[in-house]
Amino acid sequence: MPSSLVELLRRRADHPLLVCDDERLGYVEADRRSAAVARGLVGMGAGKGTHIGLLYPNGADFVVGMLAAARIGAVVVPFSTFLTTAELRTQLIDSDVSILLTARSFRGHNYVERLDGVQTPCLRQVLFEPPTADEPDLTGLEADVDPCDPLAVIYTSGSTGPPRGAVHTHGALLAQQRHLNAIRGLTAMDRLYCNSPFFWIGGFAFGLLATITAGATLICSNTADAAATLDLLDAEAPTVTNGFVSGVTHLTRHPSYPTRRFTARRGNLYPIMASDVQPADPELRHNMLGMTEAGSVLLLDGDETDQPPHRRGSYGRPAPGFETRVLGSGELCIRGPFLMQHYHGHSREDCFDADGWFHTGDIVRIDDDGYVYFQGRAGSMIKTAGANVTPSEVEKALAALGLTAHVLGLPDRERGEVVAAVIVTDGDVDAGAIRTALRDTLSAFKIPRVVTTCRASRVPMLASGKVDLGGLRKLFTDV
């Protein structure tokens, strides 16, 4: 089996690798363009082990830059396009990036200004145009790339602490995608629509690397225009979808949505899939759980049909290559060959316990058939008067009332914590009526004792795109 990206690239037929809005990039062109950039990087002194940063939105520049670095044994370090100047500087320092390939701007973010004057101990070059060259011959450098060499340092989202860079090897990432492709049936005949950013593990591995591993075509979009995205889906006819459902819900509000005919029959972006495969109740379909440290998706199932009611909320079973154990606290621990090597700048001893287990911080339960049910993050569990409350359970109950909400615990002198809810709305809500309605579905101790509201545009968010729990707590200061 091919053990490096350049081997994979050269074994693929000449058909589209990437379609991103108006961009088209074929496998042969990706090979040619990335080789030219790789030679340019070598001319700048880059080589095996050099950390090369990518600050690009989804698109051909990201793909070409990633392949260019990988084929000479350099280490790819993607950066979120959401990062502020301070956050970007922190990650540049932490990651030891010496060459940064970057866009000039994206969605109102001016990276020329953002990077002006940023200095780190290792950063030598910031390039707004990728370097290209006709020399040297890359054969020797490409042959020296080993499966155990690091391919990428992927940063966590930072939802429960400062983002950390997970180090993943060529061999582990590619082998894992082969296993996952077999489970979800992704082949060279498929056209995968993915709305996950390439700078996070979902887009990088389960989207981009999975596509190259299968020899498939990846479809994505950067436009905020719903009509343009719907036109793209019409024109490109994806067969599979994957990503964040929240990222496509705005498409359903476009006037032309009811007239569109969607073609995808597999995946999880149900609003843009063929009507006869859309579930009446998404909770009866297996969800998926991925994490940066696991290199991609950790929990999934190939059965995409409705499950029996007792399996509501299932996240499937562990992917091949992963051992799991659940501690008495409910925390999921994992180990196996596809886990990260370590966090960049940390030893393995800092990241794994003495028996090689990685403690995920995810609270789960496992049923008698081995299906896993995600309960929440260890740090987000609310402990009130001696009882545990899972925020997601309360959020689902509120969603059943037609309310979008974020639930968290607030300190309380008598109970330890109380359950609090931020209702996302532009108007007012009747907290008493909400509590009364929740009595049919939630135990009394799970019903929010404190309720406030927040406009959708004002919900505090992290650079990762996740909700900032610390920011949510501040909303209750005057409540």
C-alpha cells in the first residue's frame, strides 16, 4: 500500500481532486504544481523536518501547499483562518514554523496587516505567493520520506484549554483513512461534499486525505451566498456528504431550496441529501465522534439507516485500530496506532498514562452491543446537589421546545452548581413557562434554575468556531 502522499498522488487517474467554487484542481495538476512549490521551498532551505505553516481557507492553495511540504518530508502546520493576531503569534511560536504560506485576506480578515511585525524565534519567511522553481530534482527527498515521519501538526480547537498541536505521521494518517473509507464506502467513483475547514482534523484528514486516499473528488465552498452554494451542489452532484450540519442549515432558508434536487445518498449533511434518505429523526441515525488527537474519526458506524429507539443518540462503535476503556467517572480512554505521537513540545509521558492510554476528557456510556453514547466533556458536566447533569441532554430538551440554547453550570453556595441556560433569541422568553414545559421530559434537578437570553450575533465564540463557555458565564453577571 502507498505509504506517502506523493505515491498516492501518482497512482491516481487524471480526474478532479478538488472543486471549490470556481476552482478546479486535478490529480495530475496537483502533482505538477506541488512539485514546483516543493522545489521552491527546497531552494529556501526547507527540507525534511522543516515546519511549514499554511494559513489558507479551503481551496487549491491549501492542497498544493500541503502536498508540497509533505513530499519533501517537511511538516505541515495548518492555522485557523479565524485566529486573531495574538492567537496566531502564540501558535507560530508554539509550532516552530519557519516558513508560512498564507493568503492575503479571507472574509474580512487582512493577513497582511495581521502578520505585519509578527516575530517569532523560528519564523524566517512569510510568503503571500508560494515559491516555485524548476530545480532541484526531488526524487531523493521524496524517497527519503518514511511512514513514521511526521506529516502534520494539527491544533486542537481550544474549547477546554489552550490549543495544542497534535503530531501525526504519514503512515498513521493514511492507514486510518483507508480503514474509515472502507467503513463509509468512499471510492474513486465518489464526489464528497465537505464543509469542514482543512485546518482542523475533520477537514484535513476525514475530508482531504480521505479523498486522496480513495482517489475521489472533494467538493467544498467558501462563499457565503446560499444560492451560489446550491448552484454548486446542483452542478457537481455530490454522492457523499460530511461535516457540520449547522454549516448548511442556512441553505434551507433560501427561496430556491424546495426546488433543488439533491443527489448525495450517504453522509451526515441531511438537509442537502436526496429526499428519500433524509431521516425523520436524525437522533435515530448514528452520529460520529472525531478528535484531533485521534487523527480523525474515532466513533462511527457504516449503517446509515434508522436505528431502533433504544439506540437513539448512538455514536456508533470504535473505528478499527482503537482500543477503548471507560473509567469509573465515565471518561473514555483510547489507545492504538492511529493516535498522535504526542503534542508538539511535549513528551509522550506528558500525553499518555503509563499504559499508553490517552484520556480524552469525553464522558460516555457503552451499551451491551458496544455502541457508544457521548454524554459531554468532563469539564462541562454539571454537578448540582450531588447529581450529575449533562448539558447536551438539557439542550436537546430545550430544542424539542423549539429553542436554541447553551447550557452550563454556575457556582452556587448551597448546591455546588446550578443549571443555567442561555436561550439564543432576538426577543424575550418566559422562563417560568419554559421550566413548566420541561417537567415532562427532565427530572427537576436538570431543569435550568437560571435563564437568560442572547442574540445569535452576540453569542461569545472562540477562534475555533466553538462556543466560549467562559464568555457565556459572563452573561450571567447581572442576572
